[in-house]
Amino acid sequence: MDMKIAVETVLRDKYVEFNGRARRAEFWWFILFVFVVSTILSLIDMALFEGVLQDIGPLSAIFTLITLIPAIAVTARRLHDVGRSGWWQLLFLLPVIGFLVILFWAVQKGTDGPNEYGRDPLGGTAPAA
């Protein structure tokens, strides 16, 4: 999966899809896309609205509104892939510690085969018992 496919999947096909699982590539390509576009839009906002802005500029704000729900959804699906509930995202409310815990889970390989949240996005089968 490349960035284009990941972004299309998250923004078009699974915009508000909180069920199922997201593989690492889908999650990290989308996060990279959001980071890069947010950075570019922030620079444009600073250039266009110099001296007017104190916080977030209008271009950045619009982009954030467009990508907020899909970002929450893809994070929930990523957590599902490692066997965690999407509600664990609430850890983001704990400064530093919450971010580090979510980061740890986000980089982990998903569970092999189906789990309680759906089939393996990599198409693997459950290990023999």
C-alpha cells in the first residue's frame, strides 16, 4: 500500500468507518499525509495572514476539520488490529504518557488471523491451535 491508496482508503472509502482493522501501512501513510499537508498549509497561512493570526489559520483549520473524523476512525481501526478497543484513544488526553502508549500500539504488528474486530487486513489465517 502506498500513500495515495492509503489516503483514498481513509478519506473516501472509510471516512467514518470505526469498525474493522487497519494495517500499519494504511495508518502511517495517512498520518504522514496529514502531517505534511498540515505543515504546508500552516506555512501558507503564516504567509497570507501575517500579523493577523494568533493560533491556527483558516486553511489549516479547514483541513483539520476535514481530516479529524477520519484520523480518529483510522486510529480506532489500527488499535483494533492489535486487539485493542478504539476507546483507548482517550489516552491521548493524558499528556506524553498517553501518546507514548498509543504510539507503542500503533507500531506493533497486528494480530495474525481474525480477531474480535474483524479479519486480518493482511489476509493471514489464524495460527493452528
